[in-house]
Amino acid sequence: MNIATNIANLANPEGGWVNPLRDPRDMRLPRVAGPCSLVIFGVTGDLARKKLLPAVYDLYNRGLLPAGFGLIGFGRRPWSNEEFANFVRKCVEERSRTPFSESTWGPLSASIRFVQGEFDDAEAFSRLSDTVSELDRDRGTRGNHAFYMSVPPRAFPLVSKQLAACGLAHSTEGAWRRVIIEKPFGHDLASAQELNRVVSEVFAPESVFRIDHYLGKETVQNLLALRFANTMFEPVWNANYVDHVQITMAEDLGVAGRAGYYDGIGAARDVIQNHLLQLMALTAMEEPVSFSAQDLIAEKTKVLSAVRLPKDLAAHTARGQYAAGWQGSEKVVGYLDEAGIDPKSTTETYAAIRLDVDTRRWAGVPFYLRTGKRLGKRVTEIAVVFKRAPHLPFETTATRELGNNAVVIRVQPDEGVTLRFGAKVPGTAMEVRDVNMDFSYGSSFTEASPEAYERLILDVLLGDPPLFPTTREVELSWEILDPIEEFWATQGQPQPYRSGTWGPAEADEMLNRDGRHWRMP
């Protein structure tokens, strides 16, 4: 029997699970969502198939969703509830993180419903309202419902207005309604502000959850533990000791069937505006008063408010577009030859920028952010690179191969932390070289890390918002990126780089001007 069935009587409709024997100060026990449903718009898309539906199953399998839970899919296909349940089962069997169990699937499948319709079909939303009421009555979801918009941004306003028109956006007394919005949050500051205006007309600010799945990754959260649970790092986490910071998100894939979305968006809007600026804010922020949403958001917002763009954007930004080459043993085409891409497209597939944070802690420390497709390998990491020792009491030849010390937080795929420092080479001569000290999640803990969407979906159902960017954070991010995008729009074609390499030559030149070089992940 599913664990959630045994603890259903302890579910709190206002939020998470309440254990009457638990000391409220003890946060080691798992948080379990109260009675609720999750409605997914765009349920047949890639995100839902590969991430959202498996994450729901994994949460249920781990006992983190209650017996009073419902899952509703909204889409155009003429499916019955049973046909949709079969679709969900197939997605789960192919991609769930936890083992498939009939004892888990049985009660979960009984909670699954499907509503056919288009986003502009008012009758379909009326049927959705009836289905939600049915779940309240038959499954005990108690009026608590979250709406996941796994749809293109242009559909957000329409779906929001339809939810308002049929009464689903407004909670009854003692219950809640929440909306989950996938990135991108607009394509510039003006569009983000308009999107925020439309959504805020329907949902209260505290009911809007903007998903950035990178913030749900265990290693990103471990960055906070690394900084604030250890005394060895905080004294040197500042401009007195840090030379620069590199934040990299590299992909080895091309556009992979996303041409319709990607062309015209590009690497900077797709990744830097959200993922990398959020990672930068977590890396650079001051210690929060607590790890509540309000205090975390306050510190991240201070960092984004203090960001200063380089005066010379030509010298301190770089962009590129992948050309044909080899990705491992596979010969691949260039971006302009991909299906669905305009042969004259000026959309960048690689972007690198330098930013500075005008605070006492980080004055004079550049932050280098880069992302790209068809690069040497798939990796995301944060590298805090330290200054060289002011005095080395060795012969020059002894430290010839010694680089800068560094703390490298590996976000994916090999989650962990690496410390790089100098050590003596065994032998009679005094020779110092770089060595690594490694921490890996996979070998240090017996429990596998949950997928980011598991954590984020559970946080939405619990009403716990620390890992979700606020309206102000989104707008500040666009204020940082918009001037760079406007400058790039005047520069014509991005510089080509061969697939399987680490980007265009001008990205290397960008760091060389500062007397630095990119790390090889």
C-alpha cells in the first residue's frame, strides 16, 4: 500500500503534512503535501512526458503526495480518462527515477482525469471546472488546485483569463489555487512586465510560481550548505581572496527539434537570463537571516540590483553559432543547416558575458557567464577561482605548473564539489603541481538525488517558494541582459565555431584581455 494512504489522516489542507509527535524544530522528516490536485496544460509535450509526469509518480511512490491527490491533463487529443492514464503509465515506465510498482500505480491511476479542449474553448474550461469539483468530491482534494502551464509563453495570458472566467483561479475559503509558469518569462523587460501584469490580474503574487528547474537541483542547494554551514569557506569568499568566478552551462546537443522555439531566442535569453544569473546570485549573495523565502529572495535581489555591465560590450561579451563538425564519433551539421532554421539566422548558440557586482564583498571580481550548444561535453559548474599566493618561497621551476586554487561546484552531470590546490610531487625535488580533492554525491550518500522537478512540484503543492524567482528578480535579469541583446542586434552574424569545440575564438580573447582563461571542465 502507498505510504501516503497510511498518513492521509495527518494531512493539513492548508499546507504540508502535520506529524503530531514531531518537534516543529526537527526538519529531518519528509514534508508531505496536503490534499490537492495538479492540472497540467500541455500534458502531451516533451516537458510533461519526460519530466513532469515521471516526477509526479516519483513523489507519489516516495509517499510525498497524499491519498487525496488528483492529476488532470488538459489537451487537444480525444482521450478518455483511461487512455490518458495509459499514456501517463508509459511515460512513467520509461522515465521515472524510482522503480515502477503496481501497488503505487493502482491508487495513483484512480486519481487521473483528462479534459479535451483548446485554450480558447470556454466550454472546455467549464468541463475542467466540473472535473476539479469531481475530484474535490470523490478524491478529497478539498479545493486545493495547482495549474501547471507547460505551454508556450504566448498562451499564458489566454489560459490565465480562461481560468479566471470559469472560476478556477479563485480559491474558496480555506483552500488555495496556484499557477506554475515555465520559462522563458518574456523575451525582454517589456514583455516580462506585460506578462507579469496579465498574470497578476488573475492570481495573487504569492500564488504565482515561476519554475527555474536549475534551482531545484540538489547541487545548487548544496551551494548554500557549502557556503553557510562551513567555517572554512566564508572567510575567503570575497574580493580579498577570489580572483574571478566562472559559471558554465555547456551542452553537447544541438537544437534537437526545438528550432521553432530556439531560433530568435538564442543562448543568452534561453539560459543566461534565468539559470546562470540565478546561480550567480546564489554564489554572490550575503548570508540570509534565515532560509525562508523572504530572506533568500532579499539577498538574491540585492546581488542582481548591484550587477554592473562592462562599459565596452564588444570587448567583454562574445557570441557564436555552431558550425558543422564532430560530436564524439558523430558528424553533425551546423546550426544554419538544421531543419527549421532560417539560413540567414543571426541567433547565437553560444553566449559569454562578463559582469561585475558592485558590493564591498565583490568589488573588482569579474563574474564570467557562458553557455552554448554543441560544445565539448555536457556540464554545468560554478568555479570560484582564487588569487595566487602573494609570495611563493620556491624556485620558479618548482611552481611552473601550478595554477590558481579553485572551488568547483559541479551542478551536472557528475554532481559534487572539487577543491583544486597545490601539492608536492613525490620525489627528491621540490616540485608543486595542482591536485584535486573530490566530493561526489553518488559515492557519499546511499540515497539518489531526486530530480529537480520532484522538489519544485512538491514545493508548489506545499506553498513553499524559496527556490522560485520573483517578479523583481525576473525584471532585474532582463535589465541586465537587454542592453547586451540590443548591442548584439547591431553586430550581424555571430562568429562560427566548430561543433565539439569549446566555442568561438572571441570568447577566449574576451578572457585573455583580462589576463585570464576559461577552465576546461
